[in-house]
Amino acid sequence: QKEMYGAQPPVELLRMIVDRCDGFVDTGGVYRRPSLEYNTYEDVHIVAAGGIPGGGRSQLSTRFSRHFGLFSLESPSEGVMLRIFATFFSTFMPRIGHSQNMQQIGNQ
């Protein structure tokens, strides 16, 4: 939830960590509250996924999103989804020991 000035504390914390590990600031860490213990972060890799803003999701700030390569994908068609899940049920389920009933779902 956004604060009065538009900041989102969880996103701002991630932004501070990425800023400091991305070479923009040399400190490499943040202070933990309330103990003021200094925590350093090295070799941080963040992979994230999100949806279109709305329904409880907010637009990411440009200060945060500038660190990432952003791309979007269209929703797959019904045929593509059926193929994905059919392959999952027919090949992966036998490997983890599920019954024949679960495996047969992939053949339908």
C-alpha cells in the first residue's frame, strides 16, 4: 500500500538493496531497524514477475524498475495451455510416483 507521498516501503527496501549492489552506491548494504545493525549484501540477483496494475497491484516506480530488463508476454491460447499441462501430467507425474489416473489426464 502506498504511503502519503507515494512510496511503497517493501519496494523501496528492495530498491535500496539493488541500488547498493548494482554499483550506484558503494556501501553495499542497509541498516536494520531498530538495532541499527549494518547488513551487507553481495552478488544479489532478483528475478520477479508481476501483473498489470489494478486489483491490489500498484505500478512500480521508475526508480526501482530502471534496474531490470522488463518484457511482457501475452496470455497463451487454450491449445497451448492444454499442451503444457498434458505434457506435465503424462511425463512428470509418473516420475514422482503418481497413480495411473493422474497420468491418464495427460492423454485426454
